[in-house]
Amino acid sequence: MIKVTRTGTKFLGTSSELECAQKEFKERHCIVIKEFLEAGLLADVRRRVDGARFLPRVDEGIATELCLDDAVTLAGLNLVLNNQELFHLIQEITRCERIGSFDGRVYLFHSKYGHYDSWHDDDMDHRLVALSVNFSSDIYNGGLLQIRERSSDRIEFQFANTGFGDALIFEIAPNLQHRVTAVNGDTPKIAFAGWFKSQPDFLSMLRKPMS
């Protein structure tokens, strides 16, 4: 339904499909978008990821993971995600306030390193909606995104996003928490994850003079 390319974002769905996505997001706090990144872009990024270094990252008391240490690849990914066509579609589906920018990272979860993610809400730093795109070309075990209601601990949504290039778009709100469950076996989970934010404004950032 949504296809992100090097030159912009295309909406390939119908008005009825858009309405269904809006209803699903409202009810489940998350939607799945198949083949979110165009095939050529996805293949190029995966080749770069395969040859790059990952470094340990610890979010004290919340999570441990490995993060991609490749500024060029990250800058390219963030550049293609920071486009107004995509922002408009995300706003239409989620009914969030105006999106100013997107900020993401590539992370890796592997069972042999004991990586984990605890329940948290991400309700900070002007974050509106979260995104996770699967960069694992092989099927991993575990690694489910779970979303729960904070007051009751009731699981509202859970899904293993194992489709190469598929995306999850999910709600950030003070009454919701989410986590990624541990990965099992020898195949790691690799994903590009981040947040659509109300601030800063990406175009304003580009217009700032170099110091």
C-alpha cells in the first residue's frame, strides 16, 4: 500500500484500503505494511549492512542490542524516510499530529549475546508514531513486537515481522507500552527502527547553514 523509494513515497492502495488501515490502527495500535521499501533500495541497504560493523548499545534498564556503525548508510535511510509524502500518509492512517521529521537506527538482536528489550512507552522527545522495517533476509525465531495496555497489562497486539522489507507502524502513547521479545536460535533479527516526530522539522534542519 505504501512504497518508499529513493526519490519519494508512492501510495499504491485505494481509498477503501486506506480506511481499513485507519480502522486497524485505531483498534490494534499497529498496522503491517508489506514490501515497504522498494526492492532495489532494500537490496542495496542489505548489502551495506552485511559488510558493516555493529557496536553494542545499552539503554540502561530497558534494552541491550547491537547498532549499525555506518553513518553513510544511516544518513541515506533517514533521508529517504524524511519526505512529505510519507509523512502525510502516516498522519492520514494514524491521525497523529503534524510530523516534522523521522529519526531511525539499524539494530541487531541475537540470542548468543542475550539481547533483550523491556516494556517501555517511548513517549518522549516529541515522538508520535514508531516504525520498524525488517532487514533480516532469513527467518528468525522470536523477536515479536508486543503492545500492551499499561493499566491492565493486556496484550493488544503481537506480531513477528519476518517479511524481508515489511514494516510495522505502531502507536506511541502514555497508556501503551511495547517491547521486542528475545530472539531464539542462530538467526539474528535485524531491523531499521525509529520514530516519526513532531520536532525538529527536517526541512528546517537542512536549511541551517554549516558552522
